[in-house]
Amino acid sequence: MIPVPAAIQRFPWKLIALLTAITGFGILVLYSAAGGHWSPWALQQSLRYLVFLGMALVIGRMSLRLFEDFAYLAYIGVAIMLLGVEILGFVGGGAQRWLDLGFMKLQPSELMKVAVVVALARFYAQLPPGSTRSWTALWPALVLIGIPAVLVLLQPDLGTTLAICASGVVVMFAAGLPFWWFGSVAIAGAAALPILFSMLHDYQQRRVLIFLDPESDPLGAGYHISQSKIAIGSGGIGGKGFLNGSQSHLDYLPEGHTDFIFATMAEEWGLIGGIALLFGFYLLLRWSTRVALNARTRFGQLTATGLTMTIFFYIAINLMMVMGMAPVVGIPLPLFSYGGSSMLTVMACVGIVLAIENDAKKGAGRVR
């Protein structure tokens, strides 16, 4: 029997197969959404995946200490890019959120979801455990979260702002900050909802009102949600079949290749396709959760926990949005929706978690 080289054994084949299965399914949906053509979405998404997969594998081989040492520098770099968006940003869909790099339009706010987690993880990893109940454990974290939150809110992008805040709060919670702090903020936030609502842009207010009563304007502000529900419901158990989705092919479903791609998939693949996709996401989250539980260092634990929840927020918010359970906030479905910035962010999360897993394996090897 021919021995298998150790380098091949250590290669994350199962993870690669899982990522390829999820992304490959999405590419099939993009191919169908374009009427059975590789252009303009499926081919470009395929090339992006190959590039970003290679990037994730390279990141996974890096020393975890490198991410800890450069955590603040990466955070500052992404914050500068957010400032660049305000000055030189590309405008699309009525919002200024992208930097035009030529080969792709980069959305720095997506990268900030990763940068804020890594920066907070380093901060709390260096903080003495007994200091987590003091003011010094709170105000630096609020600054690290608040700066990008304000910059992203100015674009305006409420959905990404909430996602950045949520990812940061998860790291704070995992670091052991007092639970009553979070409860107090939640109560204060609930009391301030009327004021916060009045500060939203008109289109954001309409989205919230439509979420509460989607039938009040089915051909206007509620069109996205109404058509999404029709597409999902018409798919039934087994779907209409590959290339047979009428809602997306006849352009009834807006953004059927990006934010509402789950509805496009559900129309053609039905409940069976939806369950298969959710199972794939479950396996991905289970893997990253295990890495967080088995991490060798506090920095690794906090980073893996924060990045796991970042991916979870992508999935949960998008699915709730397309099913009418949350306002439309423009959060893509990870590895499935067409787009370079979101795939870059998710694959960066995967790469860093993979580096944490490899670090734990090296530590276990030294112990033995």
C-alpha cells in the first residue's frame, strides 16, 4: 500500500469539498438566472471562487501570531479605505459603498466585519482576565466598533452597520464582559427606538414599515418581499426544475442573483434544495464552532467565535429578509450570492479560522 504524504493528509479536503459544494450550487443558480448562460454572473463567480479559495488556503497556513501582531494595523487599513469611500467611492443603487479597483468593485465595509473581530480579539486577549468588569474593558471596544459603524452608516448601509456591531458585541460577550451591561444596552436601545427610527433615511423607514405590513404597498416598497415570497412558495417541495424559474427569468424578482438569490434557488429547487443548502451552511458553522472550542489561545478562541458568528449573521439575516421575517437591508447570502466583496470576506473568515485550527493541531503535536 502506497503511503500518503503527511502534507496531503493535512490538506483540508473535507472543508474544500464543502465550500465547493455550496459555491457550486450557487453558480448553478446564477447560470439559470442568466437564462442558461455563463455570462454575466456564473463564470465570473467561478473565477472569483478559485482565486479566493487559494487565498483562504494560503491564509490558513500562516502563523496565528501574525494575525494577532497585525490586528490593529489591518483595522486601521480598512478604516482608511472606509474614509476613501466617502471621498472617492463608486456610487451604485443610490449609495456610495464601493472603491472601483478596475477588476472588481471592493466594498470595504464587508472587510471591516473581519477587521473589527480580529482587533477586538487582540484587545481582549491582552487584557488581564480580572479587568473585564472595569471601564477599561468597555470604552476601547466601543471606539473600535463605533468608528466603522458611523462611517458605514454614512454611506448609507444600515444592514452592514448592524452586522459590524453584532460581530463586535459577540466578541465582547465571549470575552466575559458582565451580562448586565448587554442587558442595559438592549433596554436603552429599545427605549430609544422611536428616536432611532426618526433618524433613518426615508427609504429605510419605508423598509421597516413595509416589513411590519408588506401588503400595504405590494407594487412599491413591498415589491421585493412580495415577489420573493411568491418565488419561494411557488417552488413547493421539489421546485419547478433547473432553468424553469419564471419569477427570475421574467424579471419579476428584483436582485435575483444577489440579495434574493435564495428565492431564485427555491423556485427551481424547492424545499429540498433549501434544506440541502442549509445543511451545507450547518456543516460549515459546525466546523468553525469546533475550531473555536478547541483553540489553543484566548486570541484564537475569541477570533474564531467572532468570525463564526459573522458568517452566521450573513446567513440568518439574508434568509429572514427574503422570507419577509426582517426588513430588506441588503445582506448577501455567503458563497451563494453574486458578488466579490462578500465572497472575499467569507473566505477570509474561513482562512483565519483554518489558521486557528492548524495552530491548535501544532500545539497538540508539541504536547504529545
